[in-house]
Amino acid sequence: MQSLNNKMKRYIQGWIIAFSYLASLTALPPLLADPESPLAGMERYKNLTKIQIKGNIICLHEAMNKEFGMNIPTDHDHVYGFKTEEGTFYLFLKNNLSAAVFDDERVRDRELILSAWLFPKSNIIDIVSMKSVKDGVLHDLYYYCVICAIRSAVPGPCMCCQDDVEFVEKPLD
Ligand SMILES: [Zn+2]
Ligand SMILES: [Zn+2]
């Protein structure tokens, strides 16, 4: 009877772990409804699926060469894409958020969690929000001008004073 109780206990503990894991997943959705995104709630995307994916930025040329032996020119132009932890590839288009990926190596080096609209019949996405994962903690990524106190999604000179902006990676609580 004792061992049956222990079995039962382990079974229940297993479910508690599973449920708390699920609860932690459901804690993620605020990312999906990023109010800062100009695309949030956009009417023309209302029939599209919004996905949340975790992984890294890769060059699709190099990834196809490495994984499938595709012949690529050594002097190719990088085509940035996203590879999830599970190994699925996505192609993202340039928008005001993803521009940072093209312009800033630091963003490309990070492990990222993207929420994005997935276009039908494709693995093409439109990024809605981009967070980094550093030491297991979710971080906000943005650029900041200390002089004007202006926050921006893209690197480069400040839109106001034209001074250099600071790259900020701030833990989310
Ligand atoms: Zn490349
Ligand atoms: Zn400024």
C-alpha cells in the first residue's frame, strides 16, 4: 500500500510539474500582444496565425550548405533567416523591428524569442516582437538615445539629435 501511495504521489507530482510548465507557457502570451507593434491588431492580418518561436538567426545559404550540402558561392550575400530549437527554418521579411537583425551583429548573436505573423502556405514571417534569452532570462532589446531619452527599434543615429544610440538589453520581469 505504501508503494502504491508513493507511486500515486509521484504521479501527482508529475502532473503538478506538467501543469506549472503549462502555466509558465501561458505566462508568455503578453509577448504576442505587444502593444508597441504597429502590426498589433492590424485588420489585414486578422486571418493569419500568430506564432511564437525560439531559436537563432542564421544565414540560410550557410545553413542549407551545412545541413543539406547545397552548393553556395563563398562570396554570397547573407540571407538571414531563423532556425528554431526544433530545427524549423523561417524566412523573415524586413520591417521596422527586423531591421536590427540586418544591421546589428549583436542581435544576430542572441538566442531570440520571436512572435510573428505566419503567412499562409509558407514559412515566411513578419516579426511582431523580438526578445532575447540571456542566462535563461527574457530580455527586451532596443536602442536608446540618452540625450533625447528616445527609444528605438533600430540601430543607427538618433532620429532626433543624430547622435549614436546605445544598444540596450534589459531583463524583463
Ligand atoms: Zn551567409
Ligand atoms: Zn538623440
